Amino acid sequence: MKNRKKTLIIAIICLAAAAVLYLLVVKLSQRSEDADSSDDSLVISSVDSGQITAISYEKDGKSLSFRKEDGTWYNAEDKSFPVDQDSLTTMTNALGAVSATRKLDSPEDLSEYGLDSPVLTVRYTASDGKEAEFTVGDTNDAAGGSYLKISGDDAVYLVASDFADTFNSDIYQLADMESFPTITSDSITDINVKSGSHTLEIKNDSDGGRIVLENGEEKENCASSSVTQFINTVTGITFKSHVEYNCKDLSKYGLDKPTADISVDYTTAETVTETSAESVQETADTEETESETETVEVAKQLILHIGSQNEDGDYYAALDGSKEVHVVSGDTIKELIEKKAADFTDNTILSGSLNNAKGIDVTIGSDSWHLVKQEVAKADDLSDSAETEAETEEKWYAGDTEIALTDLSSAYSDLSGMSAEKILDTAAKSTGDAAISVTVKWEDDTETTVSFTVYDSSFHLAEINGEARKLVNKRDVEKLVEDMTALLKK
């Protein structure tokens, strides 16, 4: 009997639990039934978007208001603010036809949909006097929408989540402000970056290349790839965001005493119209004149002033002559203002192919070798006709001893493939005897001399035609010495 009572009690408890679970499922289903609905979307509010003359909304604790006058949208709080007309058109289009994917006719508690503390409240007024107010609450991730309520309508609707995204709470995201000019790298004739007392300049040379100057002094042997990368960084400058459109106190952004000034000289093609004097004379008594158009290159310059950093590490910036303040990536600015001429130096030790060499002198310790390239008749040329030109080939000799081209090429690649791992800001003095010295005499009658002396426990100092600034790994030098010795002492 007791067991039967226990069983009955357990059954009652299970039944009650099932009832509670059922009610919970029903409740949840009421909030998310739109996720399971396949109903077509329905237009819940419509107006001719071109007739909307006022929009105001609250979002993220900020209130914004715009009015349309004579076809142009203005910031209701500051008519001089440069409102981006396209952004307001996007808003009016969103308000012109608001569609829902689900309608909840009898919502019990608006707080369950986040509508008691909406993320967005937006209102509009149309020229015919029509008005509407929308409040947007929680997002239903499962259904991919947000809950919305219209003033004067008791129902709750599910609308696309991007409805609320249309209304940006940052006024400067809705500003039509200047952008950094589009400049192509090949149109640039000069870039000058001044940071404190340091200046770095890249300019065109007379041969159509680029040269690097630091504090007014020209630096030699600069790698073209490094220069190109620097120029691309300048042309790639963009404004991450806008801060103020009519700044009257530049000191707030450190722009009264800029951290750096970046000036860019460039050319741009412009079309001009010319009317000839003969044409004017011939048509003096008529209403028409003949004119010609031509494209000319016009020299221009922009200067970007760099101010202080914000809390994100980015920099405030302003174009010269403008009152607009913007934000530029901190990484971009640091890449420009922290660059030194040494960073552009070509890190190769020897440029030039063995094919372009006609002689090589090698000194290792007290031993020296003089290698010469000679053009000789091919050994297998069996032609005995005086009228037939004998075929020739190039061979290398050290004295009377032929040096196998494959072996020489391997040893030469130790030097031509060597790169500096560090480049000194100023030239160092070589100390001690050179571990190896190599002079390459080129076909154009120029020559390059490279010698290596110990710098420290890890590096050798490479002196190239008298300039000693490049440090190479000592193991690279040891391999060069080893391979050259094995080649020449056979």
C-alpha cells in the first residue's frame, strides 16, 4: 500500500514537471515562432521616401536629428555640418518601406522583446504631415532579425537586423568630409617627411630613378624595392575616421606643433581649352569661335600635418590649409616617420652576374690568385675550312690552369648571394687583416672590391669599394673562404 502511494506521488510530481515544461516551451515558442515561420514578408509601414523631410533618432545614448530643405539634408543642430547626402538617402529608403517577417499580435510583456529599453528609436515626418515612430529591441539570433514596434500599433514585429544598422550613432560617420587625395606612385616627383629635426626625402633623379636624402644629404646604394614600398605607403594613406569638420583649436590634437609633416609633390593630368588668335580674328563678327583641348601635366603639392596620438595609438592629422581633423593609422605613420636612410640601403654585397665579369682577383691571407676569362676555340671544332668561322667558348684561367666554370660559379654564388643582416648608420673602420678580399673586374671596365674583416663574434664587416657599413653572418664568410680555397688550391 505504501509503495502504491509513493508511486502515485512520483507520478503527480512528474505530471507537474511536464506541465511546467510544456508552458515554458509554449512561452519560448511564442518569442521564437518566427524562426520556424515560412510566411512571406509583409510591409508594415510605407511612405514615399522622397517626401520624408525630417528624421530624428536615439541610439547608443546619442540623439541625432536631420531636416531636408530644398532637396538637401542638413544636421538640425548644426546646419553647416557637411552631411553625407547618400547616408540620409539610405535612411529614407529604409523608412520608406518597412517589412517584417513575422507579426506577434498579442505580446504580453514588451520587456521580453527588449522594447522597454530599445536599442533604437527613430521618427520621421513627411511633407504631407505623416509621422511614424519605430522602436527596435532585442535581436533574435535564431531568426536573424530584430523585434520592432510601431507607435499606435500594439503588435510586435520581427524585421531584418540591418534596419537598426542603417542609423549610425556617430555623426562623423554621416559626414561628407575630405579624403586623402588619390595619387599614383609614378606621378610622384618628391616626398619629404620631416619629424622633429630629422628629414627624409625621396625624389626623382636625372636618370628617371629615385634617390634618398637624409637631412639634405644624398645617400647612395639604396634598394629600389625599399623605396617603392615607402612610396606605396604614402599613396596608401587613408583616413580611418573623421574627428572635427571645423576645428578652431588645433592644439587639442597636437596639430599646432605637428609631430611630423609629410609633403608630396606630384603631377596630375588636366584638360585645358585653348582658343587660337587666328580663330578669334576670323570669327570676330560671328558668335562662334574654334577652340582646341589638350591634356597637360600640372604640378601639385599636398602637405599632411601629423599631430598627437589618441588612446588607440593612431594619429590625428589634417591637410594643410584645412580645418578638418582626421585619424590615420598609427602603424602607417610610424612606418613613415621612423624610417631612416639606412633602412633603404641595398643589403646585397655584390651585384652583378659572373657572365658580366672578365676578371677576378682573390686574396686569402698571404695567398693571391688572378683569374681571367678568355674566349677560346672549342676543342671539338673539327672544321678545317678557312672560310668557316671556328666556334668559341668562354673559359676561366688562373695563370695557365683552367678553372672549371661549374666550380667557379658555385664559389662565386657564395659572394653574389650574400646579404647583409645589419646595416650600420655610419661607416665603421676595418680592424685587423681581411679574412678574404675579392675584386671583380666587369666587362664595362668598372670594378668592385669586397673585403671582409672580423666585426664581433657573430658578424664580419663587409667593406665595399671603401664603404664599410654592412654586417654579414660570419658563417657566410667562412663558407666563401672555404669554397674559394678549395677551388684555387687544387
